[in-house]
Amino acid sequence: MACFEMNPHFSIIIPLYNKAPYVAKAIGSVLAQTFTDYELVVVDDGSRDDSAEMAAKAMAGRPDCRLIRQENAGVSMARNNGVAASHGDYLCFLDADDWWEPTFLEEMSKLIEEFPDAGIYGTSYTIVNETRHKTRVAPVGVEAGFEKGYINYCQVYAKTLAMPLWTGAVCIPRPIFNEMQGFPNGIKLGEDFLLWIRIALKYKVAFLNNPLAYYNQDVDADNRLTGRLVAPDKNYLWQLDYLTEVESQNIDYKQLIDGLRCYDLRPYYLSREYNIDTFQEIKKVDFTKQSFKVRCFYKLPLFAVRMNVFIHTICYKAYIKMQQIAAKLVEQCWEVGLLENDFESVMNGELSVKWIETGYKDRWFADPFILDVNDAEVKILVEEYFYNEKKGRIAEITIERCSNKLIKNKTLLDIPTHLSFPAIWREKDTIYVYPENSASGSLFLYRYTENGLVFDSILGIEPLTDAIMTDFFAEHRLYSTCMPSPNGNDLGLYLLDKGVFHLAKIIKFSNCDARMAGDFFKYKNKIYKPSQDCSRRYGGAIRIYETEDGISFNYKVTLTSPHPSLKLGLHTINSFKGVTVVDAVGYRYSIAGKIISALIFIKKKLH
């Protein structure tokens, strides 16, 4: 691995500002690169959360990685300062909420070797929205069948207005970056384009049409530019006057910049802000080269355009409102309960459950793992989900055994991304918790304390779902499914390597029941795996499998929900000190939920 006394081939710069839930995955994707001649510089731009601490722990023990800090000065300054502090021959940039495929640097190195005359290198990339479980490859406008080579940047960009050069998927030779004086400071929108266009107008652009980077659109709203227009002096479109002569002579550049004007000036055109600046830019557009739809938008009387947008907005809001109402009617409700019958009955498919009385109407509890048991109380770690927040957090609830009522509720961990499935690992006198946090793209280990969960280390750098560690077999293992297909037939077996779990084997199931439904358990000297039956829906039932080696699994019994009203599924089962806990799910509004779900099912079948 490279050290700072030598010049590494690549310098990777990660600007960091308030991205604590995501930065470990970004760093992990760098550390997992198959090409290892690099250095990593993370620049904390005055974060107000524990981003810097998370980054430092993710890079701990790595002499090729370092963290530098600065007062908040913006992403351009952070990137430029990172470059100044680095030594590599080629510069790559990765935002703290994005990540790479393991072969990104290897393929970039090959691209550089094959096309040495380029001034900038790029690859295709995947746009990710994990909340909606959607991904799509950016529709870059290269010709069908194009694999790699030099491209006409302006022409390709203008074709679809999908960026062929995106910050997380580019590489720039250091001399050219220095010649262009880096990213322009003070620009809040399009600072990267201002650098790319300067390079592309002077040097060749090499492009690999292989999506090796991931652009995460799932970051929280506080880290986005939303709601308000960016002032012209901070928007890239108003920083291009020095290219006026190029615009008059270069047809491809003219086509691109007019397309960007027509697209990015729409909110300015409809707004009453920055009218003079906006109309001056619109006057520069050659509308004879624009589509009929674009010409209508900008050439019809402004009041007619605004009226059209207003009507469309009202209709869209009404559509969204109807979707929200339908979603509310099919909202799910979960309950946690303690088993009353013995395990012999359970293994015969019989469940008798005493459901816990919580007294809450604004939330539910699920994914129970037993923390401790005594004669009077049972302490359970759960996902606590609030209807209005649409997000789970990890809580510790205390149940009085004689009344089966909740007597104490304490929040242990609440972060910007959704948390669930607080699995427990016990090591001597220390209790660790590793909840699911697939929205962050990583699996974190926390140390349990009376005051909450304290971050300890990174267990995995993939978006793992309902992960379970076990030492029942020859080595320390972790079993988990993974986004974006957590409810299928592929169960990942992960083994430790340098303190992080990496995929070692895929174990195939056949009934969409690979996903873990709790800890492995032993009964009568045999080992069993609880699985979620997702053949009809997520967590529809629990299927118990017997195993000897953790590789081959033999089906034994299916457990269904015994709840009087929550009949949609049974999701989790865990035991500790002779007490067993489960959870059941159903509709919050039972009749309405069933009707709406039936209509949705019919609609899908018709399509």
C-alpha cells in the first residue's frame, strides 16, 4: 500500500459535511479497491455532527488514509484543500454519501493506460434511491454499443442532459487540475461543471461506459439544495460569459449550454426572483434548435405558462394526496409478545402468545431481541417506529411480567436514517448491538450502555438486512441478505477479514425465505435458523430450518401469526434465559387496509 513519502498513483479526495450515517460506506468502498496504489484524504468541512469521528474510525490503522479539518468553507474549498494536501499523480473525488465498485480504480488505471492523452477520465454511474428501492444507470448520451474511448463531451451531454462526467466517477491528471486552478470557490450549483467544461474544451475526454460508481439520491433534505433558488452569482449558468466567443463558434457547446439553460432556468422563469438576470440568459438561447415543448414553455405568454404549471401542480398534488391517503389506509401495525407455551409446542408449529400492552397509538414496536430477564421484568431491544416520522429508532422497553404491560421505554439510538432489527452480541461482560441500517449502506457495531448505544466499529460495508452473527460453527460468521433484493433466495455468509465482514458464499433457498428472522438457536443439541417467509410479503411467516454446518438447511416447520387481528405475518423470534419473544404485523386500519391492498393487487395483475 502506498505511503505519504512516495507518490501514489491515485489521490482520492472525500469532502465531508454532516454525513455521519453515510461516510463509513464511502470510505469502505475505497478501502475495498482491488487497485491499491492510492492515498485517501478526507476533508471535514466543519461538520456539526460526528462525521469526522465516524471517518476517523473507518480509517483507523491505515497509514494511507488521513483526515484533515477546516472551518466550513464549502465543497469546492474542501476538495481543493484535499488536493493540496495529497500527492497522487491522478485525482479522484468521491462525495461522502456515494460509493464505488471495488474495481473502480483498477478500471480507471486501465483507461488511463489505454488513452494517455486525455485531460479527464470518466465512467458511467448508477443513480440510487434506496428508500424507494430503485436504481438506474444514468442515461449518458453515448452511442448504443459504445464501450470505451474518447467522446465529444458537449455533444454527448447535450443528447440526454445526463452528465457524462460526474464528480464521483471522474479522474483528472494532477497537472491539468492545477492548470485549471481546481474547483471554483463560492459556487453552490454546478461548480463541478465549470471545471469539466474548461478541461473538455481544451483536452480530450476518455469515457468508460461501465457503471462503476453510485450516486446516492437518498441523502437527508438538510444536505440538499432545495426549496430556494440559488442566487445568480452562485449558479454556474451565470459564470460562463468568458465563453461567449466559444458559444458563437462551437456548435456542440452552443447546443449543450442552450439545453442546460432551458432546463435549469425553468424555476427562475416561473419565479419572480432574479427576473432581469433570468431573461438576459434566456435571450441567449437559440430556440429554433429546441423542442416544441421547450419553445411553448418559453414563448407562450408568461401568465399562460404559469397557469398551465399551476393546473399541473394542483393535479399532481391531488394525485400525491390520494396516494398518501391510500398509503395511510394500508399502514401496518406491529405488536410484540411473549410466548406462553413451551418450545416443544413451538417446534410443532403451535404458538400461544401474550401480547404486550404498550398504551401507545402513535407508534409501534417490532424486531424484538431480549436484553435481560429476571423474575419481575423482561428487558427487550426493539425498533420503535413513529407513524408521523416514517422512520425507526432503537429503543429499550421494560415489560412487567405479571401484568404484561410496558412500564419503561428508553431511546438508545436515533440517527437520520432508518434503524431496525437490533441484534445483540454478548462477549464476556460487554453487550454489543448491531442494528440494521441498510439506508446508510453499512453495518455498525455499538456498545450497549445505560445511557444509550456507543459506536464501536464497522462490521460491514454493504447494505445488509437483518444480519445475524453466530459462533455456533467452525469460525465466527455473519449471515444476512442484502439490498436491493433482501427478500429473495440468496443468503450471504460473511467472514471476518481485517475486522470487517466480507461475503464468502451465497447460500440458496427456494421459497423467498433466506432472510433471517432472529438469532440461530439450539434445541435438543441441534442448531436451527429462523427464516422470514417472504414468498407472499415481507415477514409473512417464520420458517424454521435445521442445520449442522450452517451451509445446508433442512426445513422443519412454519410459524404463522396467532394474533387475533394482526394476521399479515410473523416476523421475528428470539429466546434468552428461557423466555421467547415474537412480533406480529397487520393493518392499522384492518378493513380499509384489506380493501386497498386487494385493489392494488388487482391493478398489478391487470398490468
